Amino acid sequence: MAKSILILVAVTLIPTLELRASIPWGVFLMADKLTWPFVAVVCICANIILGWIVFWIMGPIFEFLRTWQWFDRRIWPHLEKTRHKIHPYVEKYGELGVAVFIGIPLPMSGVYTGAFGAYLLGVDKRKFAVANVIGVLIAAAAVTTLCLLILYGVVAEDSFLGRLFLKT
């Protein structure tokens, strides 16, 4: 069981995939070892902690990296692109915009880009912590619901969503 939990956490740590991949992995590939509620809780906890850690280490990392010119020329523009991507959500919804951005269960959204964007926009640590939890719960609810619909036959395995999740 410990090995299965470590695999779920490892998949959750993969940038751009996060629990959007680890919940289906656990529900469909580890069903004989773990129940779906347990899979969801493990993935949610790992994703929430990941978001907090990423946001927390942003300050020291950026202070160090901004001292190098190559970082400003090559990397900083990509970070600014992330800032522009999340900015409309923050302008429209405040910090809950960050939660919505994190909660969209699509690649290139999630806690990594949400933490980057929130840091770049100067979101307070406490506000990000709350937004992170809300966003992860939104994403987990969406992904878990879809997995259960496929698992219990409401969504056919040969449908677009079934093929997307099951890769058949």
C-alpha cells in the first residue's frame, strides 16, 4: 500500500499533470489496491502541499535568479507570460481567480502555474493558501466525478472522454 501511495504522490508532483493525472491513475490502475475515496484524498493532500511549497520557495528562488542576466533575458519572459495568463482571472475575481485558474482541470493550469502567477502578481501568502485549497478541491471534484462516471458506466469507455482518460 505504501508503494501505491508513493506512486500517486509522484504522479501528482509532475508539472502540468498533477492530480489531473494521479486521480485517474489511482482510480483505474490501482483499483485492486486502493479505494477511489482514498486515492482522491491522497492526491488532494499531495497537490495542496505541493502548491504551498511552490509558492513558499518562489521568493528566495527569484531573488537569487534575478541576479543573473541570462535569467532576465531567457526565463523571465516565460514567467511574465504566465502572469499575463492568470492576470484576467485575478482582475475579475480577486484571489478567487487564482482558485479558478488552479481548479481548471486542464494541462498548463494547476498549482505550479497558479503559484507562479500568484507570486508574480503579489498575492498574499494566506490568500494564496486559501485559493490553492479551493482550486485543488475544484479540480479534484471535476476529475474524480468524471472518473467515477467512466468507472460506473455512465460515460462509455469508447466515448471521447473515456478514451481520453483510459487511452484505449
